[in-house]
Amino acid sequence: MSIHDPQDYMVSIDEMRKLFNHSIQTGMLVVDEDGKIILATDQVLKYSGYSAEEITHISFPQLFKVRASLRELYEFYFKNDSSPGEWPHGFLVGKNGETMFYQFSMLKLMRGDKFMYLLTMKHQDSSQLSLLQRFSDAFLKDINLGVLLISLNFTLVDVSDRACQILGMDREHILNKSLDEIFATIPSQHQLVQRTILNGAVVRNHAVSWTNNQERYELLLDSNVLKDNQGNIVGAYVIFKDVTNMRSLEEMVQRSDRLAMIGQIAAGTAHEIRNPLTSIKGFLQVLRRTFEVKRMEREQSFTVVMLEEINRINELVNEFLLLSKPKHVSYERIDVTEVLRGILPIINNEAILYDVNLQYEASYHLPEVIADKELLKQVFLNVCKNGIEAMSDGGVLTISEKVDTVERNVCIDIHDTGSGIPLFVIDKIFDPFFTTKDTGTGLGLSVCQRIIHDMGGTIRVSSKGFGTTFTISIPYT
């Protein structure tokens, strides 16, 4: 393959000698300063599977996987005339996805006021890869950790696949870009990486939360600088691990412990509270009747208020009792679809009062689960009632059934179209006594979680600002 007029490229005799004195070459590339491929020799086209026209429509990082930008590789390896044994390496990714291992050298060419790179590539047998090289490449590709490699000018040199997944970003769109640009839409105090990392700030097991507009992650973050043989800082790395499930499990255990303690207290004191309340309620009913007969309307209204408050106390005591281990639980094989259809009329009547439309999406032939039918009804009714009440201006409540064959769960999604749950609240909604309602006790969802947890299942909640979805998962055998 021929190259344009050599006069277009200002290459010195020394540079040309340096190029052709090196060992056998199997391919050459010309790449501009933005990483766009300008020219490729026949050897590169052969191994990559691209045509001469196709290869000019892709960028160098798409064709060749290396651990730094071309500018950084040139400055580090070739500005001071490195030996062939020190040349950088990478993988050429063919059109069909196959990879080949190469070492390469570089020359910097000037064309007018712009520069380009001429790369000469030497194919290496993969069996010649050192253990360290194999580990380095596999680490960023396969490890279940988020890894960011950062240069001295605060650009992203490389990123692991897991980091892209957690960040919700495409590798090709963020590689070799400034981290200030990558996180431009995020307030500086909430950015995952700070510039101070290049000043030598070491971080160990720093807990951070990250939301990528799709999922929220709880992360443990480590970071440190990278130094050369003279002790000079040449870059930095950030490693983070997703501990969302671990944190959720820890919070669930703590919440379950609190519920158990409240339940023990409730079981011991509920009857002592109920007995005097029953007497007070009875006498108030007699007084209300007396006031009604004597037409003492003002005094009668007082007794009505007191009776309503006593009823509220009784309801609170009932919920306290449910926090303790239910004494008459009957676990059996049940059909979740049958349970839901049995309570749909109740849910629909409640929805009508709030001008809410009810949609039920059945999934036929759901596997049977081991559960208590009455307690399961209580959970579904409670969560549906919360969803309906969240739509004060009307909306749609959708109940859908599905099967998670991977985790072997029957899942019920209950979705409302309300205003959603703010992020600073969503972590607290299962806490005992936490409520956003003026008349709520804050125990309803705690009781539901306890019931489902005792069945071996989970309740998860997600809210994206335009509605809330509760997912109730119950294992099947």
C-alpha cells in the first residue's frame, strides 16, 4: 500500500534510520493526533480483516488495545529512544473479534501545523507473553472490580469492563478523556475521582454511593499513585468494589434485629395495654350514648374524638404484635396468582376511591411457593394500598407477575405512577416508625418485610422520580 507524497511528512533522516533499523515489521499504521487511522499497510489490513476504506472509519483505540494514549506512549517510550525490549505492547482486535498480540514502535511526523504518528508493529506469539503481561491484560478485562488508570494530566488511560458497567459509560467514549470532562455533570464533591489523587492522597476502603441513572451502587474505593524507578509520580489508579448486596444484607440484618426487639417488647406489653384500653373504650361508648340522649352535642363530639384515638392505639398495638413471630403461621404450597386474584376486588375498590386505574398482568403457570396465604395477602394489600395513596391526583397501579429462573424466585412487581420516592428517603422506608404520611405508624412496610423475609424472600424498591416499583420475590422449589 502506497503512502501519500513523502513531502507532506516532515521526517528526518535519523528518524527514518531509526525506523528501518529495527527488527522485522509486520505492519505499519499512520494515525493522526486525534486517534483517527489515516493509512494502514496490507499486513495490517490482512490481520484485522478491514478493507482500506473501512479502517479509516474507526479510531486507533477501537483497532488496537493499549494501556495509554499514543501521546503518552510516545513521550514515555520513544522520545528518549527506548530499546526494542522496552517497546509497549497491545492487542490488535480484528473485525471478527479475534485478537493478536503486537509490540510496536512509533515516530512522530509533522504535516503542516499538525502531527501524526507512524507505528511499526511486530507480531508476537502469545506464548511469549510474560506472566505479568497476561495478568495485567486479564485483570482489566475479567476482574470483578472497577479499575481506573489515570495519567498525570488527569486523563483516563484505561478502564476495566466492570468500571464501565458501574459508571454507566461506554469505554470508547471516555478513554483518553479528561476526568473533569467525564464527570462534568456531577458536582465536584460527589465525583468518584478527585484531582488530589495525583498529589499523593491515599484512600483505603472509602465508602461511596454512585447512581448511574439506572442503578444505585454502594462502593468501597481504594486509590494511590504510581511512581517510576526514580520515585516520580507518573499517574494514579482507582480500584472500587461493588458491595451493594453486602450493605443491603447488613442493613436487612440490623433492621430485622430492631424489629425482633420491638416484637419482643410488644408481645410482653400488648395485652397489658389492651385491657385498660378496652375498659376506657367501653365507658366512653356509654358516655357518648348518654350525651346523645341528653343532646349534649359538644360533649358527644369529644367522646367521638377520644374513641377514634383509642382505635388508632389499638391498630398500633396490632401492628406491634405482628412484629413478633406470628404464633399461627401455616406454611404450605400456594399459587401466588390465586392469592392475587382473590384480593383484586379489594384493591380495585380502594383504587376507585383515589381515581386510580388498576392493571393486572398475569403470568400463567407460575411455580408454587411455600408461604402463608393470609400473611401474603396482607403484604400485597399493604404495598398496593401504599401505591394507591401515593397517587393523590390519580394514576395507574400495575401488578405484574414474572419468574426469575436464575435466582429461582416468583416475583410480583407493584408499580405506581406517583411522584416517586426521593433518594434520601428510599433507604429508610423499611425502618420501623419511619413514615411520610400524616397518620401513618411507620410499621406497615416493616411488617411486610418481616413476613417476606421469614418466607425466605425479599422486598426491593426502586424509584426514578416518575413512579415507584416494589418487587416482592419469593423462592420456589
